[in-house]
Amino acid sequence: MASLIRLYDEQGQSPWLDNLTRASLQDGTMADLIARGVRGVTANPTIVAKAIESDAYDQQLHDLLAAGHTLEGAYWELAITDVVDALELLRPTYDASEAADGFVSIEVAPDLANDTDATIKAARSLHERIGEPNLLVKIPATSAGVPAIEAMVAEGRSINVTLVFSLARYRQVLEAYLSGLETLARRGRDLSVVRGVASFFVSRVDTEVDRRLEAIGTDQALALRGRAAVAQAKLAYRLFCEVHTGARWERLADRGARVQRPLWASTSTKNSRYPDTLYVDSLIGPDTVNTLPESTMAAFEDHGTLARTIDVDLAASEHHMGALATVGVDMDDVGRTLEREGIAAFQASFTHVLGTLEAKSRAGSQVRSQSPSRG
């Protein structure tokens, strides 16, 4: 039986929870998960939208609207309340780990994904508004997001880079991190205040690549299904190791810089033919994070394999990527497709949650109007 605690203690990988709800904060579930070894929490607009549909948020929503907040303003107040409570629960982890873990992430509005200046403004505002050292603000790794990431790091702010789907984009993310740190150093600032992760998405890659392989339909193509995501992630880890060595990195490390850890995201298995712990067992290694939904976390605790795998048989990973190119799968195009779909999905979730809040507001107003007056 694999243990989340052993995953960190023996392999140097930090298990984070990929979910955040008010119910889990209030009923002790989150505290129990932290006791079992969870070392951080992530969420995204889809997760937040689903959580806010519950009635746990109704009273605060009523109070916010009564105080004059817009629906969008109320959304941010609801989300930030949960984040602040989670930050408090994880602060002991942050302190005990000397700021290596104990982080909670909140994402900028998804409709800003293609606006660099607006993303910078929003990320800065969230950091200043919440003001806790174990906060990570999530910025998507779009072409407009990458310069915003660099700008935020250059201000000394900790960022969770999200929606990374390809090695080409990951190279840009790593360069943005180092360039931001170099600007911060030139400004005479303390580099040790910056923490960061780059969320490299996994299972969605297999879903898209498998779709393309099945469309090609040859025996050679079909034989390649189910291995692209792990192969690409392993090569991403090798790139991470290469960038965080050498003279350029050592100059920054001498000033207190910390590595930008790769975070394996989207690690629940989407295809029932694949093992439910595939994207955990296959990507274990030091200086990494795996953010897990509860079901995948429980599966790993029950029957996961605890061993270093992230840098095993890299030659096979290279060969597999070459084989994909040979049959006509362009991994850069896969990345661009998944990025567009990821942004669109988050935008749809954001629109949906605002509609949910509007419906709750109307329902609350109707109930109050029908209540007998008191006099």
C-alpha cells in the first residue's frame, strides 16, 4: 500500500489535492487529508464552479449581494474565502517545510488568457488582496500568459503556471521563470521569496493523441496509444533538470533562487483501459508535485507503486515521441489544441458559475418576497 507521506519522504514528490470546497474545509475532510500527507491544494475555475453550486455558499452570497457586490465580485469573495481558509490550514506545512510546500492556488479569470496586461494586473491584485506567503496565483501558459509570468516573477511574486501541454511551451515557461528571476536580481531583491510550479497536464495529452492515432487507424499508429503523456512528461522533467543546472542557474541559486518544480496535473485516468494510478506511478521523482483528485489519491494509497520512475528509460520516451511524429502526430499541434480547449472549458465554467450565482440570487429574492411580513 503506497503512502502519500512516504511519497514525499522517500521520493521527494509532493502530493497536492486537486480540489477545494467549503464543505471539505468545514467538516474536517481537508484537515484529515493534510494529516495523511497532502502538502498543497490546487483548484481551477471548473472546480470552483462546481463547489459554489452547493448551498454552503448561499448565506455568504446573500450577504455579499445585500452589501452591493456584483455577481462577479461575489464570485471572487466566495472563492477567496475558501482559499484563505485553506491557506491557514496549510500554513504549518509551509512553515515546517521552510516554504517548500503548503501552497494553495487561485487562478486569474480565464477570459484574461489572451491579454498580458490584464493578466498582470489581476495576478498582482490577487497577491496583494490575499497577502499570504503560501499563495500561488495561477496564470495560464498561453502566448500572452508567458510574459505575464515573467513580469510577476520579476516582481517577486509566486506563480503556478497552468495549462502547459507541450515541451515547446514548457521551454518558454522555464525561460520566463529564469528571466524573471534575473530581473528581480538586478533590482537587488531577495530571490528566495519566489516559489513556483509549472503545471504540466498529463491525461488530456493521451486523450487527444489517442484520438488522432485512432483516426490514422494503422496498426503502427494504434500500437502507440496510451503512452504519449508519460513519455512527454518524462522528457519535460529532463528539460527541468537541464535548465536548473549550469552557470546561469547557479548564479541565481547563489542569490537564493528556488527551482520551479514541475507539477503533474490532470492525473486521473480518463480511459478505463488504463490503470487508475498510471499517471502517478509513472511520474514519481524528486522536486516534483502531483496534484490528485480524491479518487486517484485513494487509488494510489490503496494499490499504487512507490518507486522512482520519472527518469527511467528516457531513451524509450524519446523513441516513442519519434514514432508519433513518424505516423503523423504533431505534438506541438496537440499542445496548441489542448491549450485552446482548456481555456475554452475554463471560460465556460466561469460563465456557468456566474449564471448559477444569478439563479441563486433570483431564488433568494423570490423567497424573501413571499415571506410574510413582520410587524
